[in-house]
Amino acid sequence: MHLARRLRLADAVFIGLGSMIGAGVFSVWTPAIGVAGAGLPVALAIAAIVAYANATASAQLAASHPVAGGTYAYARAEIGPWWGFVAGWSFVIGKIASCAAMAMTFAAYAAPAGWETLVAAVAVAALVAVNCFGVTRTALVTRLLVVVSLIGLAIVVAAGFGASPAIPAPALPDATAYGVLQGAGLLFFAFAGYARIATMGEEVVDPARTIPRAILLALGGAVVVYGAVAAVVMLTLGADAATSPAPLVDVLTATGTEWLAPVVRVAAATASLGALLALLTGIGRTTLAMAREHDLPAVLAKVDPRWQVPRRAEITIGVVVIGIVLVADLRDAIGFSSFGVLLYYLIANAAAFRQEGAARRFPRALQVVGALGCLVLVNTLPVLASLIGTAVVLVGVGGRALVLRARRARGPRAQPPASDR
């Protein structure tokens, strides 16, 4: 059974914005400033350039392959099933880490002290339930969450530019090339939400036209928001931002508008929920696509006949995310997520580079920039995150190899279609 095409341009744009605006604007500044220092604007620009190049690759591929699964499906069609598997596996593991990071961010702003873990787990369970009752509900809820988030960010930006700090902010440390690149890799975590649009290609109306436009519109809006927030954080907090657990709340304190802090806390919690909702949706669709192609258990390919969503995949992902929430750390989750996502987009650029003729919508030079950017940034991420990411990817590759070997040993009846091998 196929998914229903119900999402229009505005729905797709808001789903992308919901992923990007909530995926880091309230949580990524502390680690990014800690490594990039005064080079934060350069790091943000690098992350945005790499994200734009990757977005054009995703848009071009989505126009030619309007199906669920994103780069997993695109790479299978353009390069081969093994490349598709690595892309899909990297996406799933990276974005599951993102889900955990967003749940933790929500709890950090919304939960009473000592209750953060429980509240994060409950938030995941609640949004999985929303996703299980139809994608149009997901789009509506995401739109509302994005609007609330933007209101909170507008308050922070207005306070930061409209009032001078009572105490001058300590100067940011000097930038180093490595620190700027590592900061860009961490900031890329925040921009990667446009992939949610591409992974929902089977549910978008007129996908060949809608998906490319939605990706570029959502990314452009996110760049503007992040640029304004970065400027405010640097001007009002300076080096103190590198140690702040809630930098946007601290902006209000520094400018004498701390009475607005509850509004910003609500906006931060709302943004995190918006990102978490959109992330869960995207991972569910990639899991569905991989299960259809026998790269994940076939039981996850079931589409609910009434609500037309991959309910089993959604529930399974929710359980895994809750497990991570119980044991993980926010900073490690961000680094691990960036590793998986950068590898995913490296393969997306390679797949788009191979497209010819009418399928080409953007210059190949953009795919070269995107691929090189992914390679550089993934090699500057924190060492522990890179080592864990590499190990998990290798486990997935080894597992698929063993499954295919076992199928061959059982004979022709156990084999998936030839294209899967």
C-alpha cells in the first residue's frame, strides 16, 4: 500500500522549518562557540553553504524519484543498493540521535529539576502517537509549533539588538581553522532538517515541483533565523555563551529583560517538540522504504490501512529513541547525529552527480562542493562521536552482508529481488 499525497507546498516548508529551527537554535550555540570562538559567523556561513549544496542535490534527486525514503531510495536508483543502504542506515542512526537530542532539549527547558529524563521520554511517546494518526495532523501540529518558536526567537533578537548589556560581554577567543570547521560541523546538525521534506516524497502533492521549492524556501528561512540569533548571542554573551546551558535565556538576563524568560523557555520547548515531531516522521519514512527493500525487517513495511502511515516503523523508532534518552548525553548526541547526516549527504551528492539530461536541475559544481564539504566537516567532528559513528555504520554494513549471505545459502526462494543485491 502506498502513502497518501496530502502535503502541499506550505505544509512541506513548515515541516522543514520545524526540523531546522528546533534542531539547534536553542541548543547548538554553546558547543559551537566553544570550538569556533570569534569565528562563529564563518562557521555558520560554511555550514549554510554546505547545506545549500546538499539541498540542491536532494531537490534534484527528489524531483526524479518522488518516493518515500530520501537518499536511501535515490542512491539505490542512481548508484546501487549498497550505497543506498549506507545512506539509509546513516540517516536512521544519525536522526535517531537527533531525536534524542531534541527530547533532551525540550526537557531541559520545560521539566522541573530532576524530572528531565522522564519528561523527555514522555514527549517522545506522545509525538509518536501524533504521527500514528496521519501525516496531515503532523503537518498541522508542526506549523503551530514553528509559529510559536518564531515568536520566542523574535523576542530574543529584539531584546539583544534593542538593549545594551549591563556588563560588557567578555571577548570571544580567537578563531582557529580547525575550530571553525568543527563549529561548522556542529552547526550543520541544525540545518539538516530539509531532508525531512525529501523523505516524505510519497506524501507530497506534485512532488517534482513542490519538493525542490520547499527545500530551498525552508533552508533560506532557517539561514536568516540562525544568522540573527548568532549575532545576538555573540554581542550580548561573548565568551560566556560557551558555558551557558540556556544561552537564549541568558541573552534576556544580560539585557535586563529576564521577565521575558518564561516566554523563551516555552518557545524553546515548542521548537524542540516541532523538530522532534518532524524528525520522527522522516525516520519513519526512511525505515519504511528500507523495510520494503528488505534492508530492514519486512514487518516494518506495514502501512496502517486507515491512517496510511507506517505505524510499526514509527513505534519501533520511538522505543529506540526513548532508550537513548535514558542513557545519552546531549553534546554526544549532537556530534553523533552530525556524523550520520554528513555521511548521508555525501552519498546524496554522489547520486545527484551521476544524473544526466532532463534530470539535471543544478550545476554539478554544487554537488562537488557539497561532497567535499561533507568530507571536510565529518573529519573535524569530536573524535568520540566519529569513532562511535564509524563503528555503528560498520555494524550495519556487516549485518546486511550476513543477511544476504544467509539468503543465498537458503536458495532462490529466500532471495529478495535481484536489484536488492
